[in-house]
Amino acid sequence: MGTLGAFNTLAGGIVALIVAAGVGTTCVRSLGPIPPRWRMALSLVAGIAVIDVAVLLVLVLGGGILGLKVAAGCLAAIGCYELVRSRGEIRRSLQLAMLGGADRWFAAVILAVAAINLVIAVAPSTKLDELHYHMLLPKRVLEDQGLYLYRQPYELAIFPQMAFQLGLSLLHAAGFPESGAVLSWALGLVLILLIVSVTGDLTGSSMAGWMTGALAAVGLYTSVWHVTSGPHALGDLATTMACLMALLPDHRIGPFKVGSKLAAISLACCTAASTKISLLPLAVALTLIGIVKAVPQIGWKKAGLIAW
């Protein structure tokens, strides 16, 4: 692969991250005011969801590789424009608690782990689960000029949980087949920063937030599952968001509108289920909790429509 290949993988992942964040910011803006700590995570989840659905529609409607390239160009234009337009909002969403003395050590641990994991992410993919499952579907889409119901391996035929992999067809078509690992790395890092922020708020201690984030960052889990071209990091981020938003008291979540919070919960639940169909029961349960909590203020009909 070499240095040039690693640079191309990194560049492709950064571009994918920019496009996803920009497209997601457009979607999140329609929800009204969003607490800063949720904005980046919600924007990325929304952006990737929109991109995956767009790719699936193009392929199902027979758009082929040309359709993918057109979709990629349109999404890239929207994402870059929106990112420039919303740079102030994005900068505020990245602001974290001020670092004190002990906090710096925990932040340094997170930074060190993130750097190591980034090196792993840009290295050539070697895991069988990637080469013969997650990366195989977008590779076949490119080679076959479209989407087919593959019989082997059988997982590739379960389209409801292959949305992220189908979305990576855009990167394969653009010549960056390994860059999905960098995108997953970024999603994993956003999850760690969300843990830092939420834990710090719940405990009233920034040190507790950074310590919890450092504990979540270290270990084999992030260095194996959050640096792949599979949907593991996206599923973890979406599931964590859905659980926190559905289960935490409203005053701990921030100044969300009731309908906007329910929409965010539903989006996170759908995205989580799209990464692993076994998460569907949990996603349904969390959505129902969100509906029940929203009903006293907006009624059953409106709550049901938003969740739908």
C-alpha cells in the first residue's frame, strides 16, 4: 500500500467525514435549537443516514455506477456548502469543558489512543470480517454495476442491516475503498467526546467526564471495531445517543423541543437498527419510551407521526 496509499485512505475518509457532517447539519437545522453537546454526533448520524438512503435508492432504482457518481457529486456539494455555512455552529459543538490539572492526563490518554487508532485505520485492511463481509458488498456493487441479491455470504442479502456498507459504495466508486475505516474512526472519536461531555454534566465534574472518556477509549474494542469499514462505530454512537436521549431526564439533555428530541431519538434508533438487525427490539423499545414521554405535551397523533 505504501505511504501514498495511506495518504489516499486518510484523504478519502476526511472528505467522507466533511460531506456527512455537512449533509447532517442541513437535516439537524430543521429540528430547531440543538444543545451543543449533541450537535456533532446528531449531525454525523443524520448525514450518514441520508447518504445511505440516497445510495440505496439509486441502486434499487437501477442508477448503477453513474447514478452513484451523480449522487456523490450532489451530496459533496451540499455537504461542503453547509459545512462552510455552519462553521460557527460546528465550532461551538466541539467545545468541551476546560481542562484542569488532572483532566489533562486523561485527555492525553484519549489523544494518544485516537492517534494510534488512526494509524490502524489507514493501514491496509486485513480482518476477515472486513474483506469477506463489510467491504465485499460495495466492491461487488462496483464490479457488477449495480445491486444484486447475493446468496453467499448470506449476510450480504440482509439489506436492512447493510445500509452503511452500501453507503461506502460512494467511496469505492471514488477510488477510496479503504477510507470507510477512517470514517469509522471519526465516529468512534465523536462517541468518546460525547461520553466526556455527558458524564461531566451528569456528575458535575469535568475530571469524571475525561476519566470516563479515557476508560471508554482504551482497550482492544476501539482498536479493533472502531477502525473498520463496517458499521460498528456508527451503531455504537447511534445506540448510545438513543439510550441517553430516551432515558435521561429532560433537564439533563438540554433545551430540546419535545418534537425535535423525539425525532432525534427515532433517527438514532433507525440508524442503530440499520447497522445490526438484532438491535431492532431495543430500537423499538427506546422509540416507544420517547413517544410516551412526548405524548403529554404534543399528543399521541403528533408523537406517532414524528416517530414514524
